[in-house]
Amino acid sequence: MNEDLSIRDVRLQKLARMRELNCDPFQVERFDRSHSAKEMLDGFEKENGSRSQTMVSYRLMGKAGFAHVSDGDDKIQGYSRRRTR
């Protein structure tokens, strides 16, 4: 990085280069959803007989990770862990 350039100038150069490569970092991406979080939770409750309470957050705990996702009406919790053998 040229020390005569400000951070803003460097970022503007990177933005221009990304646009030259047809990559717009400000492009709005939308995803169609087929179910709301509430519908998913209700379906889970129907099949499993219970519905757990969740909080909106993301955290890593050692080899396990928890993600809590909300669509504004309800929330879904995901869990993952890394196995060691």
C-alpha cells in the first residue's frame, strides 16, 4: 500500500477494481422463503411433541457452535460440533 494514499483512497481503488471484475459489493441479494420460522417450529413441534425456546445470537463454545436465527416473528436455533477421533 502506498503510504501517500489515505485509507479511503485505497478502499475506493479496491471498490473500482471489484466493479471492473463485475462484482458489486453493494448488490442487494434477496432469497425467496418457502416457510416462516414459526411454520418450521410448529412443524417441528408437531413431529417431536415439544418446542424449544431460543435467543437471537451466534456463539462458539470450544468445538461446538450455536446459531440463533429470527425472521422477525419467531426464532430457530442451529447446533453444530466438530468431531475428533
